[in-house]
Amino acid sequence: MAEGPRLFTIPAHRAFADALAAGLIRQFGGDDLGLAKGLVLLPNNRAKLALTDAFVRASSGGLLLPRLVAIGDPALDEAIGAALDPADDGDPVPPAVAPLERRMILARLVGEERARAGQPVDAAEAVRLAGDLARTLDQLLVEEIAPHRLRDIELNEAMSAHWERALALFGIVLDRWPDELRRLGRVDAAARRAMLFERLTTRWRVAPPAGFICAAGVIDSAPAVARLLRCIADSPRGMVVLADLATGMDEGEWQALGPHAPDAVSGLSRRSIETHPQFHLKLLLERMGVNRGEFRTWRDGSDHDATIARGKAVANALSVADYTARWTTLGPEQRRLAGISAAELATPGEEAQAIALALRAALEPEAGELIGTRTAALITPDRGLARRVAAHLQRWGITVDDSAGRPLSILPPGTLLTALAEAATQRFAPLALLTLLKHPLVRSGAPRAAWLSGVRALDRALRGPRPAAGLAGIDAHLREARHARAALEWWPEARALLAPIERVFAHGAQPLGAVLEALRTTAQALCGDALWSGPNGRAAAELLNEAEAHAGHGPPTIDPASLAPLLKTLMDEVAVRSRQGEHPRLAIYGLIEARLQTADIMILGGLNEGTWPGLPAPDPWLAPRIRAELGLPGLDRGVGLAAHDLAQALGAPTALITRARRGGTQPAIASRFWLRLQALAGERFERATALEGWTRALDDPGVHEPAQQPAPVPPAERRPEKIAVTDVDRLKADPYAFYAKRILGLAPLDPVDADPSAAWRGTAVHDILERWAKDDGCALDRLHTRALAMFEGAHPMQRALWKPRLMEAIDWIVAQMGRNLDEGRQVLAVEQSGAVSLAGVMLTGKFDRIDRLADGTLAVIDYKTGKPPSPAAVREGFSLQLGLLGLIAEHDGFDAIAGKARGFEYWSLSKKGDAFGYVTSPVDAAGKGDKVLPEDFTGVAAGHFSAAAADWLTGMRAFEAKLHPEYAPYAEYDQLMRRDEWYGRE
């Protein structure tokens, strides 16, 4: 036996994997099979790859590698081979319960207990809570804390009722869970892992392996892991190598970290500093029963190491808060972060571009090199930043995949399944339906072009207010909608694919398996095998297959409305990794994947508070005080691990740290790690000013030349020879908008699933009143019924918000018409078009209604669902529509209508005072309110129209944008005219 445990540490300024490989080759590489007989335990599979690459770099020729085993591997017993042969150890370790099967069982238990407590939750929420419950249960198992200790906790008055209920529910579930495991003949994966570690520890204490055993880079402080590491350290040919153990830290600072024993008098203990990067290592050492003084520094290094001074400076920057006062006594060399630069950008987009530039620069050859040989890696916990950087690198044809993977929920198969579930849940509301039908996986083969043509036709037909719910509502809407012929011809193809899932979702709550089966079969019908191809598709197929297989263990029924959030919860936890197309010298890592990795240039991105370190995830089951009493890790222990990851990454020869001053919508706070490095270095905190400048300059055009106010001058032959009375105001107030509409032929589209717009409401009301006049002869007792019929099949929101207002206004029209009849007034015609030649152009118009007044003159009526034009607009020569219609009538422009127009009325259906509906006029017989006299109105309108026609229709005046903006409220063409670039500028 060795005289003492063989314990080593590799400082942060050394490349861990390369130093480890060099040392193992030096110690065991002399014998051809010396390395091959050995076993190296590593924290994860990415660390295995890193060490393999390091062995390749360190070897000058062929090399037989030791067996590399990740202790986090779920199949640890298979990975470690004969060392866990059950033949000599009695009964085999029971298999672990499948993760999703466990999740579903816990969800059912949570749902049952919440319902029994009078706080029922739907299936999606039960699955979410089950995930948190499983994580808390795993922590109890890993820390070897018996669940019955929950019963021993004394709750005081300060404990909220919420935590009391959560603790009681947690205890009930934990009581029922062992019975479920016994029924299945399984154990928890965390418990099984601990059993394997115990069995391995027992085996190696009695019969150590013939070859060497090295546990390297393992920072898991679980008791079972600690006992295994101590066993390895005590083995004759065993060794434990930790990363960046602070052997030189002041003893007082080391002891301040904790964990602290309770005070003998008060029974209270000091709070451990779990946010420090050395806390988890100190806890591991205590559980191993060793002292940091027993650790020796690993003697080997590599060409990828930084300086010792850098490592000490970073350690000083991450000191315990109570010990940072000594920074003032440190010399310049102890505070200098040589080789580390910082780039602070304005936005996350700029930060991503700066990182991409730095990665791209690493590929360029340095002085004396024919080709570039440097390696570079981005380390960031921000997956959004990682995706942005990868997208920017594509600008130069560089493909770098994020080794941390991307959640299935944002990948095409995941978004397709979510879109399908949401569309069915919303009963195929237009926005959800079009999102589904336009998905890139739907009909992705040869029929894609024809399919998209049909979807575009459907898109046009569904613009405007939402039709009635369900596929039948779409059917009815397409039959009645204008310009929907192409959509109506194509729609049956899509309808046939969606009808099966509609039938299933219409049945309400039902077994999860049935809902998932309907989702899968409909998705298959829409997309074919393309949905399940590639790594993304295979991940989606495996998740759905497992969910269907284990659905019977979960909540007995699910409301289909809960399916989309349930799927998103599960898919968010599935990371899909693709190693296709990886660049040989560039990499993007998450924090876990980056451990033990090596690169010449390490870029640490996203150093903002809440990102690095991230915000601790709350535990909905156990309050922080309960966790502390049980001995569970604090919620902020992840901060210490993130700090340790940062210190390791800063050990590269060259390091760059980056942050953005703003997050998505608000200012961002610099990470506590950034602030500590900055405070320690002071004026020596090196800024990557050149990189920041390149980032801003890359897409900077240099000179910004905003557009001038547009004023096109089309030739005479392109100018319209005919104009509608409704376009005259647009021509005068905003000639460019008239130009865009009439000469360019551009028309805006209504939004999809829009609230009923003023234009749409006006059209609907005009349609009611026209049919009432033509079909019912303006019978006063028929208008109310006809208006009600319009809401048959309408969307419930439309009926609820608009119907009461409209019906009150309709009843006002009936009453007003009755008063008019009593005064001897009669309706001559409704909704009739006419035209007259005036000022060299054809003026056309369509009136809503023209009445014959008792004195024989004409009254022109215009229905308004909104506010009528103001008298001021009429005085300025705008809002002359009624006058121009009267002018056409006086010139016999309308069939069977003759006479002088003296009445001009707006019948508004909007609210005035406490009632809906009123009549107003732009003229006044006495000229009150500075209004035009009735007998002058058509002449005034003719004069203004003739002047406008002479300028823009028969003349050559330019069509200026927003000539009179106060009378140009419409904004359909503001973007086309680039209004915001020039409006209001001198």
C-alpha cells in the first residue's frame, strides 16, 4: 500500500487535459501496454473526447489509450466493464426506472394529491411540477438524505402556509413513490448510480485493479463519489487529480468557506459561502477525509498553458468578499491579468458579431506561419448567444455547432408538433392555422410549391376578422369571402389532413395516449417521413414514442388545451447535438461541456448577471430554510460552480471576456465576475478596443444618407383620367399615397386574425343597410332582424364586443327613419354609382343613400361607423365627399335622380353622449359654426376638385408625400415613402 493517498491538482493556468495526458504518458507510457491497462474516470463524455484529443497531441506515434469512463454515464456498469461483474457480487443492481416513465408517475401522484388537497392542476402543470419534484428527490438521493427526515423538521410561525402545504404534499408523494418503484421492480437512476459507486468502492478496496486508476477532473461532492475517490487515492496504483484546488489560499479564507458545524451554545451555524469557486472542492475534500495539504501540484504541463501570475491574479479576483480588502496591498504583478482582454458591446447582436470576428481571426496564420494553427473556443451559458455566433460565422462559410446542443422545442420537428397542438387547441384560428400550414416541414417534398400556393391563397382569404371556430367555420368563411375562389379550391386537401385531430380534440378531456396518437398521425400525414429524419427528427420521434409508451402511468386524462405546454415542457429538456460539419479548430461550448477543454484562445461570452452566473432556479417543493436543515445544496451553489468554470477557462494562453450593455429589452448588469476582474486590475483591465471598433464598422455604411421627402413626377400618360370622390381627399392631403394606390397599384392587406377594423365594420354596416333597402324596401320592422343575422356564425369575441353597440345604433336608424317619414321625406335610392366629367377628368362616386326632401330637393346621406369629418376640414377644402356626390347628382350623373342637392348628412353610428347614433352636417342654412351654406356646398366642392385635378391629374405637379399631414391620418404607405427618415427634419 502507498504511504498516503495519492492526490494531485492541476492549477487553472494549465491546460488540464494536456497536462493530464502528458503526465500519464510520462508515468505509464514506457511500457507498450502500460497505458492500455489503466482506467481513467472523467466527469462526462465531453471530457473523454477532450482527453482523447490531448493524448493524440501528446503522442509522437501510435498509442494504446487507457479505458476512459464518464462517471455521469447512465450505463456506468457497462462502461466500466469487468470491474462491476455481478458474478462475484451477488444480486445485480436493479435497473433504473426510465426518466419519462418516472416523470409521468410522479405527475400522476402530484395531480392526485393536489386534487385531494382541493388545489387541482392540469396535466401540463402536473408534469412541470413532477420535473421539479424529481430534481429535488434526486438531490436527496445523491446527498444520501433519508426522506423521513422531512417529518422531523419543526415548522415555526414564520414558515408560510404555502411552504407547509408544499412540504406536506412532498412528503405524501415520497411515501407513495417507493411503492411505485417496488411495483415496477426498478430504482431511481441516482440511487442506482450510488449503488454502483458503493459496489465499485467495495470491490477495489479488496482487490484493486492491476493497472493504474486515475480519477481526473471529478468535482461531484456526493458522498458516494467522495468515498470512491478516497478508495482510488488509497489504491497502490490509484490517483485523484482535481482541477484548480486552491492549495495556496490563506488558511483563514479557506476555513471561512464552510461548511460550518453548529455553535455549541446557540445551536446555529455560520452560513457557508457556497458561491465561492472552491466551496464544492472543500466539501469534496471533507467527505473524502483528506486535507488540501496532502495535494501535490501535477508536475506536467503543455504548450497551451498560461502564466502562473495569471492564475494567481484570477484567484485573487475571486476571493471571499471579506478578504478582498487586501487587494490594495497586492503588487502590480499580482493584479495584472496579462493575456485577458475585455470587450463590452452595446447589444447582444453586437456581442455575437464581436465573438464571431474573434473566432474568425483565430483562423488566420500568425507571423512565420504558412497556415493558421491556433484553436479557439467560445464558452457561454447563453444558448441564444451561441446560436447567434454560429449564424454570424456562416457569413464566412464557417460551420461551428454548439456542443451543448439546442432544445428540441426550437428545432423544426419540435415547433411543428407545438404548432399542430396549438392549432387544434385553438380550433384552427387563422393565425395558428397558417403558422402550421406554412411550417417548412409540411409538404417539404416535391408538392411543396403547389402547397404553398394554396396556403398563400388561404392567407389572403382569411385576412381580417376571425371566422367562426373550427374547420366548419373556415368552410363557411371561404364560401362567403370575396376573392376566395383559389383558396376554396385548394382548402379540401388541407382540411382532410386536419379533420382527424379535430375530431379527437373535440371530445374534451381524454387519455394522454389517445391525444398523442392523434398528434403523431396528423403530423405524419402533414409532413411524411421528413418529420422524423436527421438528429432533430429522431429526437422528436423518440420523445413521442416514450411519451406514448408511458402515458398510461401519467395523469389519467388530459385536456387537449394542455398538450402544447406539456410538449414544450418536455421538449425544452431534450438537447439535440449534431457533430456534423464541426470546424477542426473552432468550438462552442456550454459550461459543462467546456470543463477540461483546451484552446489557444478562450472567449467567455455573456458575462452579465443572470447569465454567467445564472439566476438560481427556485425549488417549488422545499423552502431554502428546509433545504438548509436537510443538508441539501443551497440554490446558489451553482454560482460557485460557474465561478470555478470561469477560472478554468481563463487559464488559456489568451482569453477574451465579453458582455452586452443591454439585454433584449432593458439594460444589463455586468456579472459579479466581470466586476471583480475589473476592480482587481484597475487601469490594467485591458479593453479589446480594436475588436469593438471592428464590430461597429463591419456593418456601418460610413455615411448615413436618409431619404428625402419623395415627390415622384409620373408622365402625363400615367396619370389617372378617372378618380373616385373617396380618393380626392387623399390626392390633396397626401399626393404620394394617391400615387402609390392608383398609379403603382399597391393596396395594404388586413392583418390575419385582426380585430374588426373601422373599414371592415363600415363595409359590414353598409352591406346590411343596402340589403335592407333593396330587399325589404326599408321596412322599419325588418332592419333589426337583418342586423342580427350578420352575427350568426361570427366569432364569440366579435359578438360580445361589437353586437351590443351595433344593435343600439341600428335601432336608432329605425327611429330616425320613422321621424323622416313623418316629415314627408322619402328614400330615392341606395348604394348607386355614378359619374360626371369635370375639369378634364371623370369624377366617379357611389352614395350610401339619397332622399327626396319635403321641398323637392335632394339630401345626400353617408353612413359612418366612426366619427364624421370636422367642419374645419371642410373649410380647408377637405372632406368634400358629400358635396362631390351632390355635384354628380345635380349633373344627372346618377340614374333616375335629378334635382338640387341641399341636404348633406352624416349618419354616425358611434357614441354621442349616452347613446349610439346621431346626425351631423357639414353645412348650415344660417352659416353657424363657420359652416358652408347648403346652396354653396356643391360649388365649393367643384372649385377645390378642379384645382386639384389641374395640379395632379391634368397637370404635371409632383406627388409630394404628406403635403398636408394634418388631413392625412392614413398610414398605409408611410413605410413605402420612408416617412420616419425625413418627416420633421429641417
